[in-house]
Amino acid sequence: MVRMTPSLYVKPTLGVGRMATGYAELLRARHAVRLLAGTLLGRLPNATGPIAIALFIRAAGGSMTLAGALSAVYGLATAVGQPMLGRLVDLYGQPRVMLPASVVSALGAATLALTGIDPLPLAYGCVLVFGLFTPPLEGGLRALWPSVLKREEQVHSAYALDAVAQEVMFAAGPLLVTLLVAGWSEAAALLVVNALGVLGALSVVVSPPSRNWRSAPRTPHWLGALRSAGLKVLLAAFFFVGLALGTFALAAVSYADDHGDKLVSTYLLAAQGAGALVGGVVYGARSWPGSHERRLLTLVALFAAGNLPLALVPGVPVMVAFGGLSGLFLAPSLACAFVVVDRHAPAGTVTEAFSWLVTTFGVGAAAGTAAVGTVIERGGTGAGFAVAGAGGVAALLVMLAAWPVLRDAARARTGVVAGAPAAGPGPVTGPPCAQTEQNGGA
């Protein structure tokens, strides 16, 4: 474990040239581009899994119900597998876990592509293996950044850039599947995407940072990373952030139906993605005052506020602007959340802790997608978008209610003397004095 020195307070300044210079310096760091690109490529099967499975099942003659059921199995299996594999990575290192998991996951997808849906139990088993063994590359990359980028502010910028890159990948991945289906077949799409995923994982695990990385010494405990009270608060909050995001896509489709133009939903989704892209890039390019926990509280509050206007369902131009606003604080919230997770994760559990956050966020998104359909049928499109706003507000309320837990855990990590005057979650005007512990350093 490497304890980074505290960063000096830097007055936030912003400019295109400054941002470009900061990110260029980050990407010039040895292995940075390789790790980021390899992780994105390795996560391609995860980004495209549900749509690739659904298209394949429909092409094989299966019903929409079956396609939905198998996609749900994949999502649940991934949710279970990511933290489990993350714990194994912390125990045994990245190469010994991630590459075999990637190969086994790809074999599950390939078997499905080659055998189809008959017999049906085999199809379910293939999808289960496909999801359960999806390697925790996202958490693994975030565990590697501190050993690749020696300065704390660069690590925080890398988290933001990583969050932005994930947004781009999750938007481009389904497009790639669609092109493969149009030019070849649904089975070929499954095979090609998973072959690329294995190549991406291979690129990461044979790199020196991945081979040399070792988790900090850990205290054996059956709960692993979940024994951290602060981490559990973050997971509860980001379940609702995920729920807010998960409702948006289906509500956008309903809004497009109301306006008689299917392209409108594309405009809304593109606006939200663009908002996340801009927010993440700007956030990662600046140095911010105050503690990470308070900053995350502020970002979640802004995320909640950005989602509330959606329920007004105004005309298309204003709604597109609201869509961009709803995404503006998403990537910054995720980037800051990973920093806070790193601060609260018990020693030796950083990959597992990151994987728990990814999983909880994904489960929340799936729950939002599942619930909002009924809400829209009963209350209309505005009610559907109101669920997104409610999810953001719920995330904020969780953090406010559990603020003492986050505050006390942060103090314990940074050595604040017991009995010092209590601080509420209000704004901070002075420079940050806490040190950030980054796990997984060289």
C-alpha cells in the first residue's frame, strides 16, 4: 500500500488548453494508454452482452420473453461474479484470475452461439457462465492507476477519464453489435465481441503494472470489503444513482412514442451521454478543494437536481437540454465515488470494493429499467421520468442520513484527532488536509 502525500490546495482554473495538457500528460505516462484501451476492449462483452444475447435469441426463434429472461440471467450472474472475482484478484493477483475468467466467459458465449437455444437448459447454463466469469477489469484498472500515475491529482483525473471512456464504450458497443449482425450474423456478433474481449484482457494482464501489482496485506474476514461501514453507505447511495440512470432509457422511448418520432429517444440518450462526457472531462481536468466525501455529497446533490426537471416533459428542444443536464454530473459522481471507495475499502480489498460499486450501480440500473415500465403504463411518461428524479433524491438522502458514518470513517483513515469539533456536510472553503490512501501501489 502506498500512502500518497497530501495535495496542496489549488484554486480551480479551467481552459481548453489546460485540460488538453493535463490529459495528454496523463496519457503519456508509461502503460496508461495500453491499460485504458485494453480494459475498454476487455469490457466490450459486458457492454454488449444483454443486446447481443437478445438479438441472438430472437434470431434463433426464441420469444421476447425468453430473450428477456436470458438477458436477466446474464445481468444477475455478472452482479454475483464481479465481487467474487474481485476478491480472488485481491488474493491471487490479476493475471491468475482475470485471463482465465475472460476465457471461460468467452467459452460460455461461444457455446451459446454454436448450439443455439435447444436444449434450453444448456442455453441458460451458457449464459450463466458468460456472466458469472466476466472479469472485473474495471475495478482492476482503478486498482492499477495509483502505481502507474504517481501523483494523486493524476489518479483522480484518470478515474474521471475512465468514467468518460466507459460512457463512450457503452454507447459504441451496441452499435458494433448491430453492425456485426447486419454484415454477418447474430452468432458471429457474439463470437467476435467475446474474442475481442479476451484480447483486451490479455493485453492488460501481460502488462508490467498488472503482473507486478499486489494487493495490500489484508485481515481475513468473510465479509471482505463489505465490513467497511463507509463502503456500505456508498453502495446504498449508488444503487439509487443507478436506478435513476436505468429509468432514463425506457422513459426516453416512451417520450419518443408520445411525440410520434422514434429518433427523439436517440436525441435524449445522446444528450445524456454528451452531458456525462463534458462533465467528466471538465471534472477530471481540475483540482478541487475540500474532502472527497463532501465533494461526493455535493455531486450527488447536483445529479439529483439535474434529473428533477425531466418530469416536466416539455417540448423536444428543451427536453434534450434537460437530458444533457441529467448526465452532466453522472461521470463526476462516479469518478469521485471511486476515490471515496478507495479511501474506505479495508486494506487488501480494493479490487473487490471497486467491483461492488460497479455491481451495485448496475443492479440499480436494472431495477430502474424493470420498474419504470409499470410506472409509465399507469402514470405516463412524466411519471417515468419522475422515477429518475426520485432515484437521485434517494441517493442524496442516503448520504445525508449516513453522513456521520462517512465522516467518522474518513477521520479514522486520515488521522483526525478524536474529539475534534464535528463537521456537517456543508461546503468547505479551506484547503484539503486529508491524505488519500491508494491501494495497489508498487
